[in-house]
Amino acid sequence: MIRVDAVWMAVEPLDMRAGTEAALAKVVAVFGAARPHHAYLFANRRANRMKVLVHDGIGVWLAARRLNASKFAWPRDITGTMTLTHAQLDALVLGLPWQRIGEAGVITLL
């Protein structure tokens, strides 16, 4: 439905009461700009809620996701931002360990 070329994750938590304008202001503050066809991910402090802001080139979309019985695998030991692949994003929104998707999941030693 919406083209997403890049996925960016903010490590610092976002107040989930934030609406579209507040989330957009946070994107600009954390990432420097809201680029067209980029998705920006934020979680709350407990990492059981996530908001995704996507700039589609005309306007912005804000989506929310909540896990009832578990948490999103959100990084805690780093600061700043990260990029994710589409496969990692698919795993993240399901609450799966997205860090093991792609090159990180390759077995090289037995």
C-alpha cells in the first residue's frame, strides 16, 4: 500500500500519547529529516507498543502496534538509531527476534 525504501529504528523510547505532529517532530529531532518513502520506528519504554511513521512523499502515515502478551525485541544496549531490512521489520512487528534475520543468522562454525 505504501512504498517503503528504508526502515529506521530509534533506540530511545517515545511517549505513546504522541500524535502525528509530535511523532514527526521526534523524527526530525532524532533522524534530522523525514525522508519520502522511509519508515521510522519508535517503541515505548516497556517495548510492548510501537509506532511507525512513514512519509509517502505527500503526507505522513502514523501506525501503532501493541503486543498483549510479550515485548518487541528492542535494542537496549546501544544509543542513537539503526537501520533494518524489510525481513527484519516483518519479524519485529510479530515480536520475533529480528536480530537473527539475514547475515546475523548465518551459521559459519560447527
